[in-house]
Amino acid sequence: MAIRHQVIEQPPDAVWAVLEDPRLYADWVVGTSASWPLDDRWPQVDAELAYRVDLGPWTLEGRTVVRRVEPLRWLELEADSGRLGTARIAIEVRPWGGQTLVLVDEHPLRGPGGALHAAPLDFLIQVRHRSMLPRLARTVEAVSSAASRTTSPAMAEGTRRG
């Protein structure tokens, strides 16, 4: 299993706000160039999002389904990449002081990845997570900064005056 963690310098609700927005997945999931909801239920169990991966001149589309959710704590997904197979991605969100500890556990389920699952594949997943978790942290920070700018007292005061 490929398990990786990172402390994100934002509270759990800020991390969860990013996880519960299916349009933001392409901002932090390595390899994904676009994502969009397939229904308006994300992140409820069985809700789906679609994603696109651009590999040079080739485009691959897939979908991700929510398999388990505990708001502000746990999101477990199954990513389906068609012929490439499926993978289970479990994301745990833990309060860590005023910050958040995020743990990601990913492993292939079906298809070639599931059949060939071994240490080399875990290594590749670890490399992917080394990029993905910092991207998640940057996305959380950007969303939190944008939200604080729109709700700052000065902006709220300016809105009331105008």
C-alpha cells in the first residue's frame, strides 16, 4: 500500500472545503487536467465526478466515485480509468493543533494495476503523492486566502456602504 501524509497549515474545515468541491480536483490531483461533477451530490456516497488526463496528443477520461464519506474526517474514492483499471484512494483528515494532518492511502483494485500490484507500483504512487499533497496544501491555502479576502471586515464594511 502507498500511504503518505502531510501537515497542511490550515484547519480541517478549510481542507474539507477543497475536498468537497469536485471542480478543484484538477488543481491538486497529479496528472488530471480537468474535473467536473457528474451530479450535484458530491461528496455523498455514490456521487461521481469526471476527470480528464492529457498525455501529449492523447486524452484519457475517467470517473471517480465516492465509496465512503465522514464529513470533515474521511473521504474514500474509487477512481476508474477505463482500461487502466480502478484504484482506491482513502483520504483521512485529522485535526493537528490548529492545522490538519492529511493521510492518503492509495492502491489499485482492478485492471492491470491490480493484477501487477507490487513494490515498483507502490513506489510510483508514492512519487505521485509527493507532488499531490503539496498541491493539495497550495490549493487549500489559495481557497482559504480568497475566502478570507471576500469576508474580511474591510470588505464587508465596503459592501454595506456601497
